[in-house]
Amino acid sequence: MIRSTRFTRTTALVALLTTSTLGCASLARHAFATPIVTLKDVQVKTIGLTGGAVDLVLEVNNPNEYRLDANRVTYTLVVDSTTIATGQITQLVTLPPKQTSEVRLPVSIGVKELMGAARVMNKSGAVTYHVIGEVTVATPFGTITRPYDSVGQFDAMRR
């Protein structure tokens, strides 16, 4: 009888802890607003026979009332339906509450992809880009990963 009571109490405690943990995770998802990521600029660093290097300059808006520490940002850069580059950065970026921060992503581009983007730009003077990825941030509720998606136009003639 005593053993059965202990087992029942232990089971009830485990159930309570599990429910509390799931409840906190659910609360965190609702209390956390996803950062808004847009591509602000593409800065060409080098162009050569083997490809090029650019910096994708992202603007990351933290709509939350608390600081976020982004410790991982992934990206896929698509230009005119062709994937140009994919990668990630893992350096810590602090996003102040209710502010927009600039995050630079160093990107290497192969010669084939660079030539494809140049062909599109020669036709119209501009290219449509699409940047897709995920941002992983540390919050007061734990680490949360959220996707981002930004579409825009890059016009080299306006630079």
C-alpha cells in the first residue's frame, strides 16, 4: 500500500513537471516575436577569375521587449531563381530590444553563379534576390530558431 502511494505520487509529480515544461515552451513561443530580417545591401568585395566575395548586409529588427542574442544565422541567396550561395555564421550578435541591427554575412560566390547573376543584370540592370534562412536566438525562455524570408531588387546602376 505504501509502495503504491509512493508510485502514484511519483507519477503525479512527473506528469506535473512534464505539463509545466510543455506549458513554458508554449508560453515562450507566444511571448516571443520573430525578428524581422530584410536584405539591406549587397556589397561586392572582390571579383576574380574563380568567383567573388560579397557581404550580404541584413537588417534584423528585434520587436521584443528584451535583448536577443543571435548565435547562428543561416542563409540561402537566390538570384533570378538560381541559388548563388548558402552558408551560416555562428558569431554572437546582440539584438537590442525594439531596435534594428545590421548583420553582415560574408559570402563566397563561384564563377558560374557570378556569371549568371551578371547576365541577368546586363539584361535589365537589376536582379531580383531572395534570401531565405533561419535565425537562432537565446531568449529569456530558452533558445528559439525561426525562419526568415526576404525578397527584393538589387540595382547596381543606383549604386
